Amino acid sequence: MQGFVIAACIVAVLFAAAFAVTMIKLRRVSSASKLNESDGKDSSTGLYLRDRFLTEAQRELNAAAASGKSAALIIFDVDGLGKINTLFGNAVGDGVVSCFAKSVIAAGAGSFPCGRVDTDDFAVLMTYTEENAPDMFIQRFREELDKTYSDATLLKRADFYAGVVVYDGCDDIYTMFSKANLCLMTKDGGRITYFVREMEERILETELLRAEMLSALDNGEFELYYQPKISFKTGEIIGVESLIRWHHPTKGFIPPSDFIPLAEQTGIITKIDEWGLRTACKQCKQWLDEGLPPVKISVNMSQAQFYCTDVIGTVTDVLAETGLDPKQLEIEVTETMAMQDIERTINVLGYIRSMGVSISMDDFGSGYSSLSSLKTLPLDTLKIDRSLVCDLDENNVSKQITGAIVDLGKAMKLIILAEGVETIEQSLFLTEIGCDLAQGFYFSKPCPASQIRTLLMMPHYELKKQISK
């Protein structure tokens, strides 16, 4: 019954969230913008403000319905305007806004109602007869935007998202506006998202999952699985990586890819991370107290935990509470996360490492890989990303890059671990080039603590047979 109550509340809140973009969010105005509400126009761009735009757009919509023309509402959201204002100042941000306004008009919106409906949102209500007219308009807008950008205006180029709602003969402009903002909330189509009925259902499901996740920690629905790290030299398990799993009471197993992004959006990720760190350290200490061979426990650190919490204090407190030797703990960070604020990263990781905790760089070789980061960051282990490892069987370029990473890591006295090892051919190649450790389905999938205990209790020769199956 409680689930139905939550769902009912979310249904009511769903359009309220989108409508808030119309009634509340859209009332936000940047201090850098100079608005003249007496004539309903933005004096910075000359475009209609929100209220005047909606009035004019409704009039255009009525005329289109009467003449049998098609109509579509397009909202362009300036991606990254807030960051540009913060990094480069409002003058640069105003330049971005000017570029967008000029491009909207030049694309053909001059003959349609067009407005600056928020600090970083522009809207057009267009009528047309050609079937693909909205796509053509967005393409022209893109072309005009490319022409309008200049080095004097932008230090960092802004891109855009577009939400498109095609008039169905029954919605008024406010309903279309809410739906267009739902498109911007979901971004299902990437940069350009058309509204479809199923979108409401998906958002409802997502919001319900978000609400349930808030109580999942208290209800004990999260569990840590552990994936062994194997030494190529000895074949022994020398460590395990802790990975969170959610066992939902009615939906069953929910993949991390489905709930981790939601956890990051809601901010609950920091609580989940702290729970994961504490649970992993308790488990590692328990294995040691049972007399099992010592293994190092690895814990992933999210960007939110690293930058928005007292991570040094958390690690210190957890180690003290659990009694785990710091030498048995390893913190894993991604290079992209670490490079967000390199000075803070060096200071925080340096302090944690001085406690005896090991530091591992995860996903090296994905996205961008900065050699300077290896020189400046306090690291112990370098993890080669699975995107390189999965191609080792048939891609010579991946082999060469992987070999170069191993050589570089060795020269810097780092431990090299390859993740995502799934075949014996990959394992043999990595052994041949001198990789130290491996992790992947070829050796073991992530599994509950009880199965790790069984593996750790095996004699060495039986363990080697078990992990090579």
C-alpha cells in the first residue's frame, strides 16, 4: 500500500516538477541579465520573456489549429552556462546568451514567437507544413550557432540540449511547455529529445525508484559483492574490490548502472559510499580475525564523496571503528575525477596515503589519460581499463598501448592491474608483458563475502584450479 501512496505522490509531483520549470524555475533570472518586464521583453536579447512568450505562443498555436498547420514547441537549453559564468565571468556568459539569441532568430524564428524563458533557456513555437521541419530548424540553428561563435565571445564553447513537443491537437501551450521540459530532464535522445508518451512512464518509474532508494540503506537492501584480484606471478588472491549491489524487495536485483546515477543526483551517493567503506573494512577485518590469508580490500570513491565530504575524516574514523590496519585498505579513484581539482586531489590522497592506505587509479586508458597525472598524483596501483583489455585478442593497437602502459607504470614503480580479463589469451598476453595483477570474469565474477571466504580457505593448488575454470 505504501508503494501505491508513493507512486500517487510522484504522479502528482511529476508534472509539478516540469511545471515548476514553467512557474518557478523559469522565474529565475541571472543578475547579469537586464530585464524590462514592462513590455514583456528581455532587454539583453530583445526576445519575449516567459509570460509574454506563452501568451504569443498560445495565439500562434490556436491559429495553426484553425488553419490545419502542424506546430511544435522547441526549448533550447544552454549547456554549461552556469559554469561559464562562474569560471569566466558574467560578461562571457552574456556573450554566450547573445550567440544563442542571434542564432535562434537567424535560423528562422523571427517569424515565430520566440522567447528567453529562463536564464539559460530559449523557446520557439513554430508552425510548418513539412514533416521534418523541426529537425531542419534545429540543424539551421546549429549552423548559425557555429557561425556566431567567436574567440572573443567564448573562452569555452557551450553546447545545447533541445526538447521538442509536436502539437497533438489537444494540449495547450502550458502542457506542451511542461512536456518539453520533461524532454530536457530525461535527455533520452541525447542532444535532441522528442516527447513521447512512454517518457512519462519512465520518469515515473525512475522517480519511484529514487524514492525507494532513500530508504534502501535503512532497510538493509544494499549488499557488497567482492571481485578477486589475482597475482599473475603466484596465482593467489592478493586483494578484492568491493562492489555494491541492490536487492530490491519486489524488483529483485537492480544493476548499479540503474541506481548509482540516481544516487549521485539525489546526493545519497555520499551516504552509500560511507556505508560501503565501513562495510568493506568490517568484512576485511573479519576475514583476518578468522585467520584467513590477508587480502587488501579496495573501495571505489565517488566524485561527490571526494569533493563534498570530509573524506580524510571519514577514512580515519572508519579505520578506527573497525580496527583494520590501514595497509589492508586501498582507495580507488578515476583519473577524470582526480583531475577535477588536482591540488585538492594531491593533498587529500597524499594525506590518506601517509596513513598507510594504498591509492589506485581506476579506468586508466579510458577517455583521456594524462601522463602528468601519473607524475604528480600519489599512486600505488594503475588499473588498465577494460576497454583496452577486451580488444587484446585481436587488436594490435590495443596490445601496443597496453604494453606501453605497463612499461610506463613499471618505470614509475607502480603496481599494474588489468581489469576485465575474460579469456586465457588475454591472461597469457598480460603475463608476457609483465602485468602484475588481473581482475575479471576469467578468474571470478563479483561474489558475496561467503564465496570469497571459501576461495581464501582453499589450498593454493586447488585455488589455482578453481579460478582457471
